[in-house]
Amino acid sequence: MYEVMIALLAGVIVGLLFSALKLPIPAPPVLSGVMGIVGVFLGGQLYQWILERFFSG
């Protein structure tokens, strides 16, 4: 949980800094960005599940 809070804090700081400097926020559109991250996570979990289920000996 500590890592999640640090990541959130870092994101907030970057968002504030970019907004203060009047730069575009360095993030994809909200929903597509979140879904992309979820997809990467699920793909990694699926890979581990396939390895354990079919290739563990």
C-alpha cells in the first residue's frame, strides 16, 4: 500500500508542476489510459497463470 501512496503522490506532484508551467499533462486520455494500464496488468497476470497451469512440472 505504501508504494501505491508514493506513486499517487508523485503523480499529483507532476500534475501540479506541469499545470503550473502551463504544459500539457503527460498522461493519455483518462479512460483509455486507465484501461491500457489495466490491460497490461491483466496480461501479466494471465501469462503467470498460463505458465503455472500448463508448464509447471
